[in-house]
Amino acid sequence: MSTYVYGITAAAHPALPDGMEGVGDPPRPVRVLTEGELAAIVSDAPEGLRPKRRDLLAHQNVLAESGGGGCVLPMRFGSVAPDDDTVTGVLAERADHYLERLRTLDGKVEYNVKASHVEEAVLHRVMSERPELRALAEANRKAGGGSYESRLELGEMVAGAVKAREAQDAAEVRQALEPEASAVSVGPESTGWLVNLSFLLDRHSTETFLAGVERLRKSHPHLDLSVNGPLPPYSFVEPGPSEPAASTAGAARKQ
């Protein structure tokens, strides 16, 4: 039977509530594996596990319940090891790493910020910032729409200006929000988003961070900002200080 891993915590972490249940149908009982100074919160892994709403909520609930007693390093949904011995073996092998992460992430939460352009608003902005675009657009208008070549030229210039604005806006979002964060993790690129950043915050600084987001919304009305949090610090379990950015070793490996 393979082992589903919810998170890693200190061996001295308070006991979990009796009868806690995790993923699966029927739900699998949650248990704790201990190795040295560390413990893993696990259950048996159901076969054919898929990210259904019921199981996603069960995963989140286990982390929320266990996190009430102290820091837990959250594993992402679907983290599965071949068996219990593999999990305890990883705890022993990577004890220094996980102990350092527990110290670093204690009292911390994650906020994810995504940003995209509001199409009409960003077009208005780049036209207002680029006099050469306005001049060409006006010349085309006076010429009854302009030639095919001039329309193509204008389109290419506008597309280039929007692309440059994307890079500038991405930098400005990070610069505005990063000062409140202990660390920043860049998320995977996705069509439609010019920013996908996760910020590691002290629980007590979240109001200041969210106030910064609101200031950005007012100063950058051409941006659509999406904020998700507070979350367990998924993006900061791996890597540790000596790990490469792509590391997904051990129990944290994403299935």
C-alpha cells in the first residue's frame, strides 16, 4: 500500500485530533510517522486518486487542523510515496533541510498574486504614453483608415508597446509588494498572466501587504489583480537554502 503525505512537522508537534480522516472514498484514517526530530502526517493512498473537490478539501482540512498546533510543511495534493519506510527514510536523509524549513516557515503564510492586462485599458495607456503611436493612428484616421501597410505597422507597434508594458508592469508589481515579504517564489508561466508570484509573509504583516495590493489597483487600473491567501506556504517547502530551484525530491515530489 502506497503512502499519501499531507505534510511534515516536528516530532514534538501536538497530537492530531482523534478520528481525523483524509483523502479517499471512504476517507483514509490520518496517522503520523516519526523519524528522529521529524514526523510526517500521512494516510494510506487510495488507488486512482484524482483532484476531485472532496479530496482537495480533505487534503486542505488535514493541513488546517494539524497546522493549528504549530508549523507544518505542506505537501501539494497528490504527494505519494511507495510505502511508510520510504517516507521515514526521506525524513532521515533530509532532516537538516526539513528542520531548517520548519524554523524558517514558522508563523508564515503564503499569498499568491496573479496579474493580467485589462485589454481596453492597457491599449489606452500605451497610446497615451507613446506619441509616435498617436501620430500614426491620427495619420491613418485622416487617410480614411490608412493603407494596409500603415495599418499593419500600427498594429505591430501597438503589440510591441503592450509587450514592453507587460514586462514593466510585472517588475512594478514585484517591486511594490516584495518589501513586506520574507521570500518570493515565481510561479509557472501561464497564458493570460503577466505575473504569477507567491509571497511568504509573517501572519501579522498580511494587512500591510493587502493594503499594498489595493494601492497597486488604484495606481495601475489597467491591471486585473487576483489575490489568493492566506495559504499554507506550499511554494516555500522546496527548495531549501542549498537546493536548486527545480528540486522536488523526497516526499515533496509532485505526482
